[in-house]
Amino acid sequence: MTISSILGTNMELTDAIKRYVEERAEVLEKLTSGFESTAELRVELGKTSQHHTSGPFFFAEFHMDVPGTILTAKAEGADLYAAIDEVRDDLKRQLVDRKEKVVDQNRHPRPGKE
């Protein structure tokens, strides 16, 4: 799996934030090792607006291209790091579901036309 981009919207991305995203993405990399081709991850982090002063104003979005589909996970929170963890967990669940679906289709193929 490769991280193709880490974008910041309405905020400056520090090296610490980028390292944190890369560390959290390692878990996803282990799950994508069974796919035929390389999965690609795009990350967008940011603030919903410059004038927001309370509530969930940080967001994180992960978009992963895996064979056959694009998985998307989004999360909002008052803390950017918590939003990253939440979106990573959501994408991890989607990857497990996708992998199980592919394995199930291989074990039980649809009957062909005769």
C-alpha cells in the first residue's frame, strides 16, 4: 500500500501529523497485502472552517483504491488525532469486510450459464 497524498485543508500539516498518519496506516497496509495489486491511500485532514471555535471542527478523510472499488471513510472530532484514529478504524472494518467478500466469492462462485 502506498500513501499517495496527505492534504491539509484550512490548516498547516506538521511533520508530527504526517508521521502519525503514516504510523496509523501501517495497520491498513497489513490488511491490503492479500490484494492482487497495490492499494493506494489518499488522506485529507483539516478544519471545517477558520471561524469555528467549538464542537467537532477537525475532520479526517481516507480514500483507498483497492481492486474493484474505492473505500471511503470520514470522521469529525474536537481532536484531530482522535478523528484520524476513528477514520482508520472505520476503513479497517471496511477492508476486512471487502476481503471477506472477495474470499467468499472465490469459495462460492456464482453458477455459470450452461
